[in-house]
Amino acid sequence: MARGRALAPLLLIAAAGCRVARPPTAAPSAPPVAVSEVAPAPTASTVPAPAASAPSAPAAEAPRPAAPDEDLDDDDDGMTAPPHRPSPAPTSPLLALSDGELQKRWAHDKASLGSLSVGAPNLGLLINGVPMGESAAWVVLDPAGAYGTEETVRSIARIIERAHEKFPDTKPLAIGHISAQHGGHLSPHKSHQAGRDVDIAYYLTQGQRGLVAETTTTLSGAETWVMVKTALLETPVEMIFMDNGVQRLLVDHALAHGESPEFIDEVFLVRGKNPAAPIRHLHGHHNHFHVRFHSPNAEALAKRLSRVLPTPKRAPPPAAQKGHGHGPPPAGASYFELRARSGDTLVVWAKRYGVSVEEIQRANGLTGNSLKIGHVYRIPRPQLPQLPPPRR
Ligand SMILES: [Zn+2]
């Protein structure tokens, strides 16, 4: 079947996700875009998730030594980046329900609550996630890893449909991972845990081939720009990870087609004008881009429920600040350890990991707001009661 043949290379994207930094050895002739800007190296103590299982290597790809920055996945730099695009206010009528009604629905009719995005993209869960579904405009590479909140799925559909409307002859675009059905860890990513992240291929001039570095000759700027612009203007996008080389190509395309330089400066970090620009470089995103959407309703409802529902007992916090090691938390503990780096604050951590400032203070016996750089702290893991265990 023609489609199956055409899609075979794309499956590599699904298998390799954001970690794939370069084309396979049977590389195409086109030279990759320059990846001169290297994101800061991660420190082990800043990785909150349990030791990541080794990604299953795509069959067609020979093992190769890991580059120093190979571990960088889709979420890290976003965490230290300047403020992301703020989330629009939630509008769900469910938020007007009483605590009692919410408790009742949680106990007896969870489906009626709609999607819930619990915790953070790199430490979270998805409840009542919905599958990406099928369309003439896209192909889902790994349906088991393509569940999102209703809001995310709607946003993804919208950005691709806009490009398809404008360019009806465009071949279906490849959608990689969103989240697992119940969220949680989804190999090989660090993020993609809460139904708000998606990996999407770029539109190419020569049909859709996966794992090909975009260059002036292979990137189809027109369709790709429609998609990215739609995300910026019509969806609650939080940030977009895109290789600097691809950013430059898109910038050139957009400016040549009449976009205002002010708008371009505002949204592309590569322009160097707006440190909080939502489109940011991250290693590995030259053959696909990664969009993180806000899910205002799914996030607000999850937060509300976490306050309304009885929280399961956490393991008692450490009695003292001394003697923090790097080992795993004690058995049964619902904490992970994190070393404070320059720029970290309790507020930043609370937002990043989906817990409250008070919870972090309690877990560490803190009375104030100050963090000591280099000191290791404990962060409670976000959770809701009676959750199904996250599946892989
Ligand atoms: Zn990703």
C-alpha cells in the first residue's frame, strides 16, 4: 500500500521522539542545518523523574555513542526559560460546581469531569485523555502515545487543519507523541506526561519523510508557517521548541511574505529581541517541532480537585535539613530531590512541578521563601487520590 510505504520512515520519529538529534546513517544528501547553539547541559539533580528507562532504539538505526547533550529532551530548557506565554483563564462551567458535587462526580462519574491535566508536563498525569483520532490532514504515528486533553487535541487539529485548508494538496502531516492514555512517563521523553505536549513533523517540499533535517530546500515554509502562526494566534500555546536553523528559515519565509518584523521579533527567540519569545531552540528539534499547549480547563479542574479531594498520606518529610544525599527517597515517600540552581525560587518550582509553595515548604521544614543554591530540597509529587497507576 502506497501510504504504508511512504509512512514507514516516519515511524522512526515515533520511536525516537525528541531525542533523535540527527538523521539515521542512511542519511539524505541534504546537509543538516547548523546546530551551533547548544542548550545548557542538564545536571543530574535537576531531573526529577525516576531514572528513565532506556529508549527503545529504532530498528533501522545503528547504536551510536551518546552525544554530551543527548539527554536533553523537550522540557529542560523550558524550565529555566523566561516566562512562558501565560495561560488564558479557564471557562469550564464545571469549575462553578460545588465541592460536594465535584466529589460526587469524582467518585461516581469521572467521565463527566472531562479531561484533567494533573501536575506538570515533566511530572504529571492525564485523566480522561482523548485520542488524537484520524483525519485526511494528519497521520498519528503511535496511537497509544497520542492522547491529550480535549483542549490539546482540539488545538493540534486546528493548527494542522488551517494549513490543510490553505494547501489542500498537502500530504498528511505526521503527529508523533502527545501523551500516554493516562499520562505519566512516556519513553523516551521527560515531558509529554500531562496531555499538553506534542511532537509534530515539519511540512516538507518533497512529501513527508521523517528524520530529515530541514534546510532551505526541504522545509516547506508556507505550510509550516501557517501551522505555527495558527498555534500562536488561535490556540493557548505555551511554547514551541524548534531548532534555531529552522527558526531562521521560517523567519525568512514569514518576512518575505509580509509578516511584520515586530511580530516576528516577539515570537522567535532566534531574533534575539524578546527573551520570553515562545519559539525557542532546543537540541533535536530540527526534524520535528514540539508544541506545549496550555489546557486552561483541564489544568484548573485538576488543581481544584486536588484541593477538594482527600489527599493520600505522603511519607513524613525529613526531620532535618542535614544529610541530604542523592539516593532515592525512602520507600513509600512521594518526594523527589532537587538541587537549587541560580534562578530557582519556590514559586518557580511550585509552578514547574504542579505543587503549592506551602507543600514544598512543609516537605522541607522551611518557614521562609529563600532557597540556598546548591542545596538539595524535596519536592512532593503531585497526585490525586484513587488514580490509576500511570501506564507506559
Ligand atoms: Zn517532544
